[in-house]
Amino acid sequence: MTVYISTENLCFLILIIDYIKMLLIEYVRNYITFSLPVYALYIFRDARVKMLFFVVGYLFSVIVTILLKLFFQSPTPTVDPLYFNILIKNRDYFEKLVSYEMFGMPSGNAMLASFSVVYISTAIQRLDYICLCTFLFVVVNDVIFQCHFPEQVAVGCLIGIIIGYLSYLTCGRFIRGVQKEKQEDYAMTTLN
């Protein structure tokens, strides 16, 4: 028995497969990116100040991502430029469709992953390979699967690195400020 598929049905099937593939990729990227805070909470379970500064820096990165996306209003590779321009020009009419999530500059996943790598690696004073592999996975997938343009990923990485390092420096200054200088007890030491 031979089964014939019309061109319309084949196109529809390809669209459904592409949509499922896109949802799967988006789910995996987000799951991996947002597993980094859980990993950081595990690493810093005994260092509460470092954990606090990680969470504050991570949330600050999310806020910076949203503000920069709304400022630049740059489309992602998957958005049709004509459709994008119509939405932006008629923002009042399409109010529910226009949100920061449709903008691509900077890549939020790349920013959060690079923030996590820099903060965790500087806080534990060695390169964390789990974070590095996660970071590389997110960045490569952003470009390969055309979730973002390469320059959007690069800007996200750069901003994440800056925020991660500044968060670590702030944490270090806070820890040094909390520590008290040891009082001299004038005890005699014996030499053997």
C-alpha cells in the first residue's frame, strides 16, 4: 500500500516538526542556564555571604538584561524583520505581543551563564569546569540554533563577565569589612 502525502500536508508536517524542535531547544537552553543558580547554591552552601552576593548579582543581571533589551530593541534571527518593524511601529495596538522577550540584544542566557562562570570561578579561586561547560553549551547553542546573532551573544557575555567580577569584588570587600583585626595578646612565644 502506497501512502501519498500532499505538498500542503508535508509543509504543515515540517512546520510542526520545526516548532517542536524549537520548543525543545528553548526548553533545554533555559533548563541548563537556570540550573546554574541551583549549582551555585550548592557550592556556596557553607558560605552564606558569597551565596547572597551571587543571588543579588544574578537578579541584577536579569534586570540589566531586561532593561538593555527594551533599550536596544534588536530582533532575534528567528523574527521576520518586516513583522518585527510592524509590531514596533504599532506598539500601542499590539501591546500584548511586544515584550522584552522578543528582543535579542543582549542574550540573557549568555549573560547569566557568563556571570555564573566568572562569579563562581573567582569565588572558589579556580576554574569551575561544570560552569564552563554549561557556559560553552549555552553560547554555542545560541548561535548554532539562531536564537541570537553572534554580536548579541558576545555583548551578553561581556556584560555578564563584568557584572560577575564586580559582584565578586563587592562580596570580597564586604567580607573584609566584616572581619575584625586580631587583637595583640602579647603572649610570649617559645622557640624550640
